[in-house]
Amino acid sequence: MATCPECDAEIEVHPDDAEEMEIGDPWDCEACGSRLRVANLDPLEFESDDEDEEEEEDEEGEDKGDGDDDDDFEDDDEEDSDTDDDGEGGAGGWDE
């Protein structure tokens, strides 16, 4: 029987599930809720799934940002002025 690397609880795996498992498959510890991955099949061992945690932290950091992304949009707006190349103004030089 395998144990959780986070809380050392025994992880019960149904024999049918064990037959279909492959190294790298995800698994959740019922005792502590940690996200795990199959590290070895014989004997069955799990490892902490740190990749998902790192990806979540990266995504959170991208969402917060440092404000530079908003400045890029403002710069684009500043480049678009009310005058066209012909100097006529924002009407696009249409004669009415």
C-alpha cells in the first residue's frame, strides 16, 4: 500500500485502478487533499505534484502584473490621433 508524501496517510487504490495506472498519472490524497502523481508502479509510490502549484503561482503573478500591460494599451491609443496622414482630421478625409 502506498502513502501520501505530504501527510503520510495510507492511500488505498482499487485493484482495477492500479492495473490502469501509469507513471505520471494524477491522484488526489483523500486524507489531506494534496494533488499527487504516480511516481512508481511496483511498488506503488506517489510524489507531490509541484508542477500544478508552480503553474498556479505563475498564473496568479501574471494576473496581478506590474501595470506595464495597461501602459502598452495607452501608448497604442496615443499613437492613434484624430488626424489622418492628409491632416484633414478624424473624418477620414471624406468630402460631403
